[in-house]
Amino acid sequence: MYARLKAWMSACSLTRTAVAASWLDGSVSPDEFSKALRQVEPPIEFRSEVEFQKLWALIDTDNSGSMSLRELQDALTRAAKP
């Protein structure tokens, strides 16, 4: 899963504005994150809900059901490591 995220990061420029509109309350729900991923260029489409849930589980490390900016930063840092 990290390999796919890393490949996507290489193919596009992920900026905070991609999810900023959803981040107004300090966290992002799975639905908001999924929608934001489909709005960036190139968009990320998941083959199944299971595939998205696997990615979500890697990001939502505190299992709160929402993603903080810190959790996203940590996930991207882990994904960028060789």
C-alpha cells in the first residue's frame, strides 16, 4: 500500500489545499479524505472499499475514525522512506 502511495506522490504534487477545505474542524473523516484524493491530479481511485480501508488503517494510527494533520504527515513520512 505504501508503494502505491509513494508512486502517486511521485506522479503529482500533493498540497495541503487538496484536503484543506475538509480540514476546517482539525480532522478529516474517511469520506472527506476519499473525496479529496479523487479531486487531486492525477486522482486516486481505489479498486475497492477494502483497499481504501487498508490505506486508512495505515494513516489513522490512533483508530479514532478521523485523521489529524499529524497522522497524515507521519504516514507521508513513512511512505517516503525507501
